[in-house]
Amino acid sequence: MLEPQIISYLGTTDQKASNYKHLSDIPKLLIGATIAIEDERFFKHHGIDVLGIGRAMLKNIAALRIVEGGSTLTQQLAKNLLFSPRRTIGRKIMEAFAALSLEQHLTKAQILELYMNEVYLGQEGAVAIHGVAEAAHVFFGKKLEDITIAEAALLAGIIKAPSHYSPRKHFHAAWARTEIVLDKMEETGTHYPSRGGTGTPTKAHHHKNRFA
């Protein structure tokens, strides 16, 4: 098994841990869970989901706060690859144009593969955890192909707010989010065995921090 790559960016103290996986090596249930909770119209839009943005706006207005974003997986990928974390109107516009460009030059499968390997899923000290394979190893001490359905749902659920839904620091919040993802999978028709067979994710694996 390949060890994760630790990348330190020039001019910064930031480090990134990743363990690249081809799309065919990523469990279909994890892909399905991610699409269901983050971008259920992924295969129907061309980088920007106008219906998704409208739905998010209505929910935010009804709640009088931001409860849902309207970014597609492609927009999130563009943000992770090309832009800083700063949230500005100008950056959101550039992010939208970048998403449209990615959709023109890459297939949906290529976008998914890049997304699943690039997505930010938390922090281990000074090291940012990127990609589902590395997150499975850090949080569960497992190879990606060995995770349970509930653990797949948990990983998909973390994406929205990695610090808040970290299974290491906030296990109960992470599990509540997992239930939301499982419900969404059922609502959108993502196939998985009966809820009784999903298995509750174990608390984050407490093995020696190899990034220390």
C-alpha cells in the first residue's frame, strides 16, 4: 500500500496529506453518498446548478440564516484546486466560470475522481487531510475499500463542515450528520442494504499520529 504523500507548499507552513485513488477503486456507495448529500443533480448540470442555488436560497431565507449552499461538486473542486479559502463575491463568480470550464474539458468521471481525491476532510495537527482514502485511514484506521456503509455516509457528511463534524472531536455531531446522509441516500434512491445493516461507525481510530 502506498503511503500518503505529504506536500509542503513553497512559502507556507501548510502541509497536505493525500492518498490518490482511481475512481474505480473508490466504493460506489461512498460516491453515491457524496453525490446525494452534496450535489444530487451532478449528472444533470454543466458545472452550475441554477435549481440547486434557488433551492438553497429559499431554505436560507426561511431559516433566516445560511443552512445550505448551492455549490456543485464541480464548483467545490474548482475552489479547492484554484482559489484561496477567502469568501468574496468576486471569487464566487470566478469559481463559477472555472466550474464551467472544468465541465467543458473533463468528463463527469474525471471530475468525480479529482473531487474525491482533493476534497478537504479535516486536519491532523499542521497537516490537512485531503481525499477520501486518507480520511478513511486517519479516522477509521482502514483501507478505503473496507469501510462500512455508515462510515461512507460519515465521510460524505464531513464535507460540509470538517471541523464541526470531525468524528475525532465531535463524534455525536458526526453521527447525527451521518443519519442525515443515510436518509438522503434513501430519498435519492442510492442503493444500500436495510438501515439495520449499515453499522454504526466506530469512534475515530486512535493510532499514533504519524504526522507528528
